[in-house]
Amino acid sequence: MKKILFLCTGNYYRSRFAEQLFNHLAIKRGLDWEANSRALALEKGTKNVGAISWLTKIFVMV
């Protein structure tokens, strides 16, 4: 399986959204790819608490 990594400053929204969307589309298209996401500077996102918005997952499934 091939892998791709999405990087973001705090890994709170952008890279996690890209990971969810990529994995959804890869499965839908039968591709042998898997995405992960990570942060470059977790200390920058200390005020981002809680899970990613449930609306993100709904958007990906549409």
C-alpha cells in the first residue's frame, strides 16, 4: 500500500480534513493508497481543543 502524509501547523483541521477526504476518495476509487496527517508545531495549536467538527465527516461522505 502506498502512503501519503499531509502536514499542517497544528494538525487540527486542514491536514486532518485532507486525510479524511483522501482516504474516502481512495476507497471509493479502489486505489491502493492511505493518507495520514501530522503536525509540525503542536505548541501553536494548544487552544484547539476537542474533536474535529462532525460536519467535516459529513462533508467527506457526500
